[in-house]
Amino acid sequence: MSDYPDLTNYGYQITAELGRNREGGRITWSAIAMETNTQVAVKQFCFAQANSSWSGYKAHAQEIKILQNLNHPGIPKYIDSIETENGFCLVQEYISAAPCGEFRTLTVVEVKTVAGKILDMLIYLQQQTPPVLHRDLSTNNILLTKSLDVYLIDFGFSCLDSEDVSTSSIFRGTPGFIAPEQIIQAVKASDLYSLGIVLICLLTQKTITELLSFTTPDDPYQLDLEQLLPNLEPDFFAWLAKMTNAKVSQRFADALSAKQAFDELDSSLTWVKDTENSALTKDLQLSFRPQLQAVTGIAVTSVTAIATWSISFAYSQVELSFVSVGIAVLAALAIAVTQLGAATIASGDSQARIQGFVLSTLVPLLLVGASGLIWGASEAVIISAAVVVAEVCLLSYYWGQLPSKNPSRLIRGGFWLSAIAIGITAGLYI
């Protein structure tokens, strides 16, 4: 106990050491607030110690300045600040949690949950006036509880977006997690790069040191994600690749745009809840997408067969001309645009799905009906054929976007061509 600092004169009784910062002069203690008998965390800046630096004073002052103005459930609350004989102490709310780098292995679904919660915190920070940049997102500064609550700590290297780099701490983050541009000037996208690296550490169960051996030959900041995450679902893979792009111009501009893209990821697995039976959950995750691919392939084949029959029927019943073919092409384009819009609308809530379904069904019917009334039965037949062809193209497009366990475009393209070929053959014999 004699090695613990004596802060009883300030109202705090140190009970245990929680960790030491790499600077050597920053130690975090668990303590009891004597007045309220509640547990708190005390971060001690011991500037008088060897190996420590008075530059830590700026980090201490900056952290207090930022924390005093923050109020978010995922950020431990600022409680007090103490000036001692050899430095300062920052007192914060105590969180019973472990650094995510020392946490148990997480499933992909759990990593997504963590990602969403941290993005929400970054949105909150970046929407402050002026915006707050954390600049030290790492596996040590993101804490997780057993119930997967997420906390962001250590704002010692944070800065306000309006501040000049010369006014901030000379230390700018944990090596390996910091974005390339952060060496000169951090921006909102810098924290996104760091978060992406953290998520890759969680997905691969590798330390940052191990991860750095997977960088590309031409850029030490660019990870080889294909080697690290060969089986990750393509939509999540593409999102992570954009988060961790070494070129800041190729990343999301801020946390809000990253979260919007994250929310648009394929949500077909979000219904799979984490249960005690992890084997069952894994089986569901592995089996659902192939079934989805099969259903879509059957749909492409069926609609192609109908389209082939429709074209054959239209050719036998109607005398084609340049005008009628032109009308059919315009109708197909109009239907394609309408259906893409309907799909976008349907990606929202349940009410939006109903609206999208009505739009995708009603517009083709109205187009065919109107053409029949205006031009006659012949044009209605031609436009009906054009509508079905447009549906084939759209179904094929969406099938190409579906994630699969094997993201090879060549294989998926082969299945697509096979489905089209089978559909054409079937259509010719209907």
C-alpha cells in the first residue's frame, strides 16, 4: 500500500493500480471517493518522475477542457481535478470494463455492434462546437463490458478541430492506429482510420504489432485486407476497406457519413441473435446467404424465361418497327429507374417497404395499361415485353451485389450467365 499515492487530503483513497501509460508518468488508479463512498478512476500525471515529460501538462489541461463539456453515456464523466506536489490528478467515473484488446473473441455480429456504438460516440464528438477529435482510438482506449456496453476513454491526446496543430500535444496517438495525415494534422476522417484498425484487430484477434506485418509493400499504412479477412462478407469488407484507406480522400469524410454507410450494409443477418449455442448461430450465419443466392438465381431464371417468351410472343403478334422498338427501350429504362427508386425506398422502415412495393408494382401496370389505351394492344404487348426484360436486368444486378462466402466475381458471374441461359432455353420451349 505504501507504493500508492496518498490522496486522502484531497478526499480520495487509492485502492489499486489499473494501468500505466506509455509515457511513464501517467498512471491510472482505482480509488474511493471518501465523501460519497463511491469508486472512481484517478489518472495521475507525475511530471516530477524520471521518464515523464512536462509536455504531459498540456495533455492533462486539454483532457480536462474537453471532458468538462462532454455528456455521453459511453464516455466516463469528469468528476474532479487535483493539483499535487509532483503533478496533477484527473478524477473520472469508474467503469468496470476491460480493454477490447484483452476481451474475449467476438463474433462478426458482435464486432458490428461495437462498431455501431463507437460510431455513435464519434458522431457525438464531431457534432460538438467546435468538433472534438479523439486522436488515440486504440484497443487499449475502447472498453467493453460483459453485456457489450462500449466506453471510450483517454482523451489526453484529443484536440478541438479548430485548433492549430502546434497548440496540441506533441504525442498524437498510438503507433499503428494513427492515420498517415495525423502526423501533420488530424481531421475527422483520422479517427475513422483508427476505428477501422481497431475493428480489424477484433476480427482477426491480432495485436497491432502482428497486424502491421500485413501491410502492402508500397504503403506501410495500408493493410492487406484480402490476406487478413479472406472470408469476411463483401459488404462489410468494402466498408472496412474504405475506413482504413491510407489516402484520407478515399475515406469517409466524417463519422456521420461512415455510420450512414454502415447502416446501409446488408442487414440480413442482424436477426441472428447471440445465444449460448454459438455453434447454432454459426450454422445459421453460414447457411443463410447460400440459400439467398439460390432463391435469387431461381428468380433470375424464371423471369428470364418469361422475358424470352414475352419477346417471342410480341414478335409473333406485332409487326415491329423502329418506333415501336424505341418505345420499348424507353419503357424499359423508365421501369429500371422506377424499380431502383422503389428499392431505395424499401430499404427504410416497414411503412417504406410497403410504399416501395406499391411503386414497383403499380408503375409497370399503369405503363402497360396506358400504352394499350393510347396506342393499342400491339404497343401494350411490346411494352409488356420491355418491362419483363428490365426486371431481368434489375434482378441480375441485385444478385451481383449479394454477399457470398466466395466473393469471386468470376464464379458469381458464371452462375448469373447460367441462370440467364437456362431461362432463355425454358422460354423458347414454353
